[in-house]
Amino acid sequence: MKSWLGVVGLLCVVGCSSDDADDEAKASPYDALYTPAAIATADTAKIDGLWETTLVNGEVTSQARIQFKDGKIQFASRCTGPGYETVTVGVTVSATWADSKITVSDPGGQDQKTSNGPTGKPPLVCVAKLTGPGSTSYSLGDSKLQTLGFSFTKITD
């Protein structure tokens, strides 16, 4: 059985297996994006900063964080479920954002890790993917970042 979640290049898959033991859960440099807690004074009128959205598919939760800072976008996904070790993956791309348009200027990439499930459950495969070059629109309103059909909440500036 396969199920998936998708957001801005994020894909969290349950039901796929990996034969590569090196793919198993390990520390990620993108864990740092999950350290900051939301602050009430974050300026939601500007895109610069750290944003978050959470998707739930059955027992699997995927928390995506995207940071716009210094001409780079860092996009990370943290996936977890009951009996699974939490895994974090991420991708960094060069980009610009202005006038309601995000433009990625390099090819981007993909990061993937697997967390073995409890007995009788398939492994959880967590994937973060941002590809380019290309552009997409965004809007800021009602304290949210709206892009590609999803809504992100501001965490910090």
C-alpha cells in the first residue's frame, strides 16, 4: 500500500522500501530549521523568514519548513509516525523573491531518508525536493504565505 503527501516539492511516502541501509535515519543539517519555535511578533507582511505547514496522512505526519534568507531557500521535511524514528531531509536552492514571484535559479535537488517501521508496517520514506530553474507565484495575507495551493504559517523572521 502506498500513500503520499505533496507540498512545494515535498513528498513523504509510506509503503516504499529501501535496500540501502545508509538511508536510515541520521542527523540532518536541516534539523536546525526545526529548532525555532513560533514567535508572535514575526512579520507576516514579508516573505523573508521561516514558514511551516503540517500534513497528516493516516498515521504519518509531515512537517515542512521553508526558509527564505540571503538569496537562498532552504526547504526541509520532517516525517514521523507511530513506531517510526523521526527523519528530517532538506534541499537548498539559490532563489529570488519579489513582487509576488519566487524564482529558483539553479537545478535544485532531492534528499531522502528511510525510517523502518514497527513489525508489520512498511518503511517510511521521507523526501524533500525542490527543482528549478523556474518560478511560481506567492501571496501574503491573513498572516499566511500561500503558494502552490498550500498555506504556510510564519515561525520567525
